Amino acid sequence: MRPGVCRVVLVAVVLLAAPSVVAAQEVSYFLGLLGGVATLSGDPSSVVTADGFAVSHYKPENGAAVDVFVGAHLREYVSVQANYIRNANELLSFSGIGGGSGGRFFEQIHGSSQQPVIGDVLVYFRARASRVRPYLSAGLGVVRLATTGRGVSVDGGLAAPPANSTSSEATLRVAVGVDVVVVGRLRVRYSFTESIRANPISRHLAPPGSRGLMNFQNLIGVAIGL
């Protein structure tokens, strides 16, 4: 999902949730664990002048992700949940400058980890008693990104960015998913999520990138009613 789609999903969740809070319903609670694959977005950038050019980019690899959550079913079709999420991805960053006097570049390998804490609102499309319950969700939170340099190659004296860095910033997360009853209060949950935040990786490159950092996750696991 692109950023525009994220905003559409967020608005849809709010509009769908609004009429559902009218009728009171017994509150019930749940917790769960999801695991899967996280994919980060890249961000190439270039500047061309009469004297030469400068390019930069970073290339992320897929990594493992886990989501631990606890929540409450507030109404027939509306739930809230709190999440602690963690994913780790390898990154290869590159910056290069070329011109009449030759070229300079650096290439650096990083390990990265993201740890968001997010509160979501979930809107279901079928009643609680249904065996299969698809949903949309949207939420806000804070995510901490840490990177650790694992190797660097420099030519021509171009300075590489700091090997290790950390940042904490706000994030928006949207998701589509489905809960499927297995037996009793045990459900299997599948979720595809996208999180958007400011991009501290691009910020350290020269020239810096302009796109936000998007984190896509395909997750599957279980949710248990309490």
C-alpha cells in the first residue's frame, strides 16, 4: 500500500467505527502473537550539475518480524489493541560523487532493528460469533530504529555516515487482516500491515533521500480470547 492508500484506510476505519459505538456490548479481551516477514522500502536520490553528479541509495533485505499484542472487543464490530513489534533487516547503503576530477564513494553494510509500540483500532466486517472475520485497522505509535555498521568500503576520501545510530519518531500503521476460529477461543490471524515514518536512513546519505521509510509486514499467528 502506498501512503495515499494508508490515508484512505485510516479514514475508512474511522467512518466504519463511528456507527458501531452506539450499541453497548459486553467487553471481552484477547492477546496473541504473530510472526512473519518484514520488507523495508528503499530511497534512491541523485543530483546532476554542470560539474558532475552525486548519487545515493540504500538497499534493504527482507527480515524477520514479530508482533505481540493485547486488546479488547468493545463493540460487535469494533476492537482496540496495543502492539509491541520488532523486525530486523540488513541494509546496504551507497553514496558516490563523480566529476572531472574523478570519483569518490562509500558503501556500507548495516544491521537494523525497528521496535514500534502502536495502538490500533480494528473494524470487523462480520459479527463476533462468525467463524471468519475480516477487518481493517489503523493506529499510531512511536518506533525506535537502531542501525549497526558491519563493514564499510571507502574510496577517494568520501566520509561515511556514523556506523551506529538510533532514532525514535511517530509512525502511522494500517492493516488488512482476518481472524479465523480454530476451536473455542483460539483464532488464527493473518495480517498485512504497512507502517510509515520519517526516514533517518536517507537523512545520513549524501545527497539525502526524500521519501519516508515504509515497513511492510506479512504476519500470521494466533489470538486467544480471555
